Amino acid sequence: MHPKTVIVIPCYNEAKRLKPNHYLNFLKQHTKIDLIMVNDGSSDETRAILQTIRQDDPNRCMILNLDHNSGKGEAVRQGITEALVTGADYVGYWDADLSTPLEIIPKFCTILREKPDLFMVFGARVLLLGKTIERNALRHYCGRSFATIVSLMLKISVYDTQCGAKLFRAGPEIKRIFENRFISRWVFDVEIIARWIRLCQTYKLPPVDLVIYEYPLPVWRHVAESKIKISNGATVARDLYKIHKFLKETECKW
């Protein structure tokens, strides 16, 4: 039996970067993987383009339209919530610009299937010989500094929290992580890990470093017009502080 998988694609003003044929071809080739396209209050032609994708396969491509721009974290959260009620075995999210090709999703599924103790697979943009990781040098080194800070804060060794390619084993644990709005608008990926750590304090769950698998991506290409800029550093720092406070709370409030 092939596990049913539902992937959430958060979209905000993605009209220039969306590639409808890539999605349509992927759906035809992978019949056990469905899509939920979340239109996060876009003001351009994103909604119309998503409709053209859905028209070709309405049973396996759902569109969730949010009235207002709520941020990527909330778009992902609402999409994952919808994905969980479909009865999927695996749920996840993928960047709409396909900087990580859709064709890598089956590999993530295989990892979860072969490693039943895992709950999450994160794509990692690791510069290695034989890999095609096309990333701006400044972003790369800022990313390494960010990962070091996050690793110290979470007390685990994590290489790349911010890659927009993630897959989860559907179940009550993941439902709890996504049932409440994130306190961070910009680095909700870090908060996902922090929420698992907090759940470990309430439920008998395995430590976070035993449930996450970072998969070195064979291909990742930076696509222009990224929503987050280097200049957003102050906002990112503020969000990390919020997550740090969340980890230090004596009582879980979510």
C-alpha cells in the first residue's frame, strides 16, 4: 500500500513564479500525492492561476482562499489543518516557487515509510560535491549563522530550519503542533521544533532529535523575488526571542 500524501503549497502574490505545468505533470505522475494550494490573500493573479491548476484535476487539487494576507506560517497552518482531515498518512508543505522540485516529495515519503520512528523530514540545503545547491553566498552565510543561533537556543544540532520543503507523519502529535496560530510570523519553522519540545514536557513523546530527519537535497535553486529579505533581520531576531520565551514558560498556554 502506498501512503496517501497531501502537500500544502502556500501562495502569496506568486503569479510571476508559479509554474502550472510542473504541478499538473506531477499530479499525473504521482497519483497518491494530492495538493492543497493556499492563496494567502494575494492581490495579483495568483488566484486565477491556481484555478487553472485545479480545473485539470479538481479531485486532487484543492484551493483554500484566505480573505486577507496572514503570512506564510498561518497559510501553512491552515493548509496542514485541512490536510489532516483528509485521512492522509503524510502531510507537508512545499515552497510555491519550486526551488525544491516536487519530484523530491516521494523521497521524503520513502524516508518516513522506512523509518517508522520518525515524525518529520526536513529538506536541508547542504553544499556538497554532487549536489546542485544554487544559493546566494550572502544568504548562505547568514543562514549558517542563523542555524547556529537556533541550534543553541533549541539545544539540538539542526542544519537548516528554513528550507520550505517539509513532510510530517500525520497523527495527533502533528495535529497538536498545528492546531494553534504560530506566535512567529517569520520563523514558524523553528517554532514547529519548539512546539514538539514543549509537547515532550506534557506527553510521553521521544526527544526532538530522534523524530526529525534532515535530508540533504540533491537540487535546490534560489528563485528571485523571495518574500523574506536580509533586511528583515531585526524582525527575525524578535521572533526568535518570542520562541525562546515560549520554551521557557513554566505552563504551556497553547
